[in-house]
Amino acid sequence: MINIEIDNIKLCVEPGKMVIQAADEADIYIPRFCYHKKLSVAANCRMCLVEVEKARKPLPACATPVIEGMKVFTNSPRAILAQKGVMEFLLINHPLDCPICDQGGECELQDLAMGYGNDISRFTERKRVIKHKNIGPLIQTDLTRCIHCTRCIRFGEEIAGIKELGATGRGEHMEIGTYIEHSLISEVSGNVIDLCPVGALTDKPFRYRARAWEMIGHPTISPHDCVGTNIELHVLYNEVMRVVPRDNESINETWIADRDRYSCLGLAHEDRLHRPMVKRDGTWHEVNWEEALEAATNGLRAVAEEAGSTKLGGLASPYATVEELYLFQKLLRGLHCNNIDHRLRRQDFRNQEIWPQELALSCAIEEIEQSDCILLIGANVHKEQPLLGIRFRKAALRGAALMFINPVDYLVRFPVAEKIITGHGMIHALAGISKGLAEYSGRELEGNWIHLLADIQPSEIEYAIANRLINASHGRLFLGGIADGHPDFSILRTLADLICQLSGCQLGFLPSGGNAIGAATAGALPHYGPGGSFIPVRGLHVQAMLEEQIRGYLLLAVEPELDCANPALAHKALQNADFVVSLTAFRSQIMLEYANVLLPIGVFAETSGTFINAEGCWQSFAAAIRPPADTRPAWKVLRVLGNLLQIPGFEYLSSEEVRDELHHKAETVSRPQKVNKWYPDSLNSHQDNSFLVRVAEAFVYGTDGLVRRSKALQESADSQLARQVYMNSIDVNRLGLSSAKFVEVNQGGEKIILPLVVDNTVAEGCLRLASGLEETAVLGASFTPVQVAAVGR
């Protein structure tokens, strides 16, 4: 440790730290603009100039390392004079538009100008003006206000890993921009709003809507991915105006994804369901809660009595709260129904019995950075889990070997050590790696693996991956959302487990839903109850429910035609059901066709609850706003339904009581241990290699109903790119589509027409077309055959 003094306060500081870091740790304030704790040192604003004993001139605190015996003065006359001089230069060209600037009231320049600025400017020349640049629907630019701190540039280069913003020109002619005007495509681009110390980059949808001091901040948790991002909702007159990050170093650091920031725009969408509705003789009627609940209970009870409880089914959203999911499964099990599932985007459940609960990361989120070798299987990490993408990038930059097995060579923003791009051959690739590991380790294969892998001959790249894994000190495998939706997910998961056994690596998953771990913990599964407890009579999983003749459905925050792995099958199953009750925040035209009762519920901002993130961290939150009109929190609706159905144990007075009951069960229940003794019959995929198959990854802004209704997100570049068909040039030429601008995609007899893009990052034999879109809601499941024909050559 190094001994220094700052403002006559003696400190012990680690070698290599900068003066500004030592001051921050001691709560000694030094003004700054360009410095940020998560970014590299630029030292170009000079606002942090301090006096250092024996130095001939003031030094920038952000770029001056501490040395033994150093004495620093942050508020000496010499330091103050230097800081005031810098402020005078910064204000030369800054416009005097604070009264209309969205940054007003929380502007770092405004605050420091009060402390270090002069009352009157000595400069009489005209201020320079810079034209606003359109960089998309999310971020508003006003670059006349820019002070050239370069925080936004460094964030893109160092954190997001994509150089979208840069600086051109010199001196007062320097401008920040994209050079060629285009929309930002980073899924974390909105963080530059928080980083900008002035009003040069602001929240475009929030523009001119409210002042900072008018709003009340409510801490909460984002439900849109498995990270459990800590956010704060800024509320005015019971309306969420904007979303900003809350620091949590172990989870989201200081960042949030654009999905978390802008999903609140869907709260007031025209699809919002404000009052209960009941369908009578094919016509919808708005009714009061008593009538709606009576209709729902009578309908569910009638199905259970006439067809039996095995003909009831429950589909729950993995984005619902733990409390809602726990009461949901408790209600259905009170009706003697175990047909309950939240794994809506999964097709293959063959080995679900050996996994007591859905597997999570198997490590803390921040531990990802400490890995030295990572193999990602079926994962588009930046789009599925944007903030985990930042963690993977940090691991790669620290020297970790990042490897992929994917059907598409997805854009990643870090160095990749090895990759296998294959659609039909994902199983074979994992089998080859397993065989290579068995040879390297000298371990004997057990059970059926001996003959299953007997004819496998690893390729050179499979040997290379195996070699990296077996030599890793902290190796990890992760299965992503694309693997989760694969028709042979059980084989992929079992082979991944075998690889971990042979290599000593850890196996983890990137859960598809924001509260998928919470849903499994709550017991929203057909084969395990709350906390992983044993269920004597197994129910049907989601795929079996949709294929069987289920007579009645209870839906929790689900739009099956957009949320399920096979939208066409889901729509057909619900259309054929006798009775469907949907607890939903939004209604759609398709929902009005198959549902019988619609019960309006609040979204995460309108209810109290708990989410469990991918590392198993329980995070509770309170409601930020009141639900609109006659909308009610879902846990309250389920509580009343349970009482009306005369199911015991629904006498809760608060969501905290529900949470505590589940938490007690999760801690005390005797759960079976996972023993992976399931072997596939063969390693042959369900896919026929002669067919073109569709890779239907979940659209980044189509994950749940709230995100899908955010206007700004649906106008983003990602949204436009998702509504296109991507094919390899080999397949395009083979099918005679080289001159086609639009193609007709036929899957299961349902057809849609979309633009065609030739993209050689897509594996041969695959067609990339996202799910979670209205345009693709009539199509089938991922990795199933499609036919393509040219339209309008």
C-alpha cells in the first residue's frame, strides 16, 4: 500500500491507482466530466486539475498515478483557479438553453458551472452551432451542447464493443457522430444517455415530457432477461416517464439494456386491457369483476367436472413474478391438475425427469469474467442477454477463449477462439468434442456412450475445442435460447453434460425468460412442485398440452401465438379448446378469437413481487404506479380465483406472504438430486438434412408483451432487420432465388412474404427468420422444414 495525503487527509492506497480514484474512495470530491469509473482514462476535459506538492503546474487527477508521500490539494487557490479556467473554456460555445434542455436539473455541467463558472462571459464571438444528427428512434442528439468528453465513444469501443460513434474535426470544429448517418444498432446504446454529462445525448421518447425534479424515482427489477437488472422508474402523475439504471456491481454494474430502458413505452399502448371482458354468444362484453370471476370459475369448474382435471392446462409466462407463478400453480393443483408449464419456447422434454429444476448459470454473474474458457452452444448472446454479452466480452478481453457452436455466425463484439457454424450438425459437433475429450483425458466412456460415440470421428476444430476445454482452469459451457428451442434439446443438453464431466468444466444455461428460474422454483412445471418438490402424478408439458385435446386453458400473461415455440400449433390448440381464461395486460385480435374470459392484470411496474435471476438471486420490489382503470395485480386475481374455487390456502393479505411461503418451501423441501443417466437412442437429429430448416430465434424486442408494444423499440434498426429472411448464398443459388427480392416462406402449409437477404453467416441448409413477430405468428417451430419460393422477381 502507498501512503498519500489528499487535502491533509492521510490515506493508504493500492499502487497503480489514480488520484481521482483514491479521492473517490475517501469521499473527497474532485470535479470531472470525461472521467468515468467504468471507462478508460481520456484526460481531455481537464476539469479534474488538482495541485500536487512539488509539481510545477496543476495535474489531471484522473491521469496522475499515486506515489509514496504524494500530497494533493483539490481545493487550494491554485487548483480552484485551474478548474475555473477550464470551466470558462467549456462554456465559450455552450448554448444558454438550460430552461428547455432535458438534462436540466441533473446536468453535471450545470452543477459545476454554479461552483466554478463566472457570472459573465469575457468572450463576445459567435457560438458555434452543430446540426442535430439522427441516430435512431432511441437517442436524441443536440451536439451544440457537446463538450467533447468522449464518454459515448469510449463506451461503444470499450463496453459495448462496437465503434458506432466517433469524433471528426479538431478543436471547436470537432463533432461526435456516426460519420455516415445511420441508426445505432447496439442493444445497449441507451447507456450513452446516462454517461453524457450534458444534454447532447438524451432520451428521445422522453423528450420534453417532464423535468428531473418533478419525478419520483421507484427502484425495481427489470423482467426482460435473466440478469435481473436493477433499474429505477421515474414517475410523474402515475405515469412512468423513463427508466434509468441503478448500480449493482454484481449484477448489472451501471448498465441496462435498451429493452429495459424503453419497454415502459408499452404501458399505455392501445392494446392495453382496462376492464374484464366475457364472451357471450360470440360477442365480447365489458363486465365488472364479480361477473368476470364468476364466469371464469364456472368455466374452469365445468371443464374439470365434465372432462376431468387432466383436460385442464395452464401456460404461464416466465416473465411473471414468483408470487404470481406460485399462486398460478397452486390454483391448478388445487383443481387436481398438473398440466402446468412456463417453458413455452421449448420443444423437447425427453429427459426433463432427471433435472429437478431448470438449470441456471451455475455461477455468479460476475464470475463469468473470471472464466478462462467458455463454450456457448446455440446462443446469440448480445441479443438474448445483452448485459451478459458485456460480461463475456470482458472475459475475452482478459484472455479467455470464447468458442461457439451456432447455426448462424452471429456478430459478436469480442475475439472468438474457435467456432462451428452448423444447423444440421450441432449434435454431431458436440459428439465430436465429447469423443476428443475422452481421448485426451484417457477416461473410459460409461454406459451407452461407448456405442453412441463409437463411430464418431472428431474434426480438427472439434479436437481444438476439446483441447482448450480440458486445459482450462475455469472452463464453462452455456446453452442459450437457440439450443433451448431445438427439437433435440435433450440430446444437446446431455452431450453438454458429458463434455463437462470429461473436461471438469461447469455447465450453465442462459434462461430464455426473465424469471424462468423463479417459475421453476415456484413450481410452474408439470413434473416438480414448488422448490423442486416431488409430484406423484406427472402432468403434461407445454408441447404435449398443445398436441393433446386439452379442453380448458388458464393463461398467465401469455400470448401463445407469439410466445410459444410452435405458434401455429398453439393457436390451433387454443382455438379448439372449449374454454380459455386469460389473465393478461394486453389484448390482441387473435386472443379475442380463442379466449372466453379476459381478466386485466398489471405489469411489473404496477405490482409488487419478486424475480429470481439466472444466478438464483431473489430480488423483491414494490409497485411504482397504480394499475390503470379496473386492472388488478395478477397475484390478487389468482388469490380471489382460488377462494371462489374453494381451494384452501388462499388467504393471503400481501404478496410478501406469498413470497415468504414459497421461500420457506424452497429452503426446506427435500428435492431429488440430478443424476444424468438418460441416454438418447441415437445421435441422429430429428432434422432431415435434405430439408431447408428455419432458425427461429426469439426477436430481441419480441420477448414479451410489454416489449412488443414499445413503439421506439419496434422502430429500431433491429426491428427492421428482424422482418427479413436470411439465407446462405449456396442455398439461394440452389433454389434459384438469386434474383428474388421477396420470398414466400411456407412452413406447415402457412405462408408469409418477406424480403430476402443473402447472408453467408447463416449455415448452409438453414433459413434465419425470427419468432415473436406478428408476421411470423402463423409459422411453426424452429429447426423444422420450410419451403421457399421467389415472389416478384
